[in-house]
Amino acid sequence: MPQLNPNPWFAILVFTWMVFLYFLPMKIMGHTYPSEQTAQIPHFDQPENWLWPWL
């Protein structure tokens, strides 16, 4: 059964994890945002009262 031969699959597994653990975090952490986000004070408007025609 050639599927149980670990020689090519183990190398693929190690290389894949090396990419995931080494290259991708550097790419993600190197990302810069175009502008810094600022904290905004929430602005709550009072809802308008409904004028019910039948009252």
C-alpha cells in the first residue's frame, strides 16, 4: 500500500507547517493600516415620539 509510505508525505507536512508558522505570521504582522483608528464617542439621539392618529 503506497499510501502508508511516510517519506514524501512527512516532508510535505513539515514544509507546510514551516510555511504556516514562519512566513505567514511575518506577512500578517507586517501589514499596516492606512490610518489609525480613533475612539469615537457614541452619539445617542432621543427618538421622536410617534403621533398616533387614533389617540
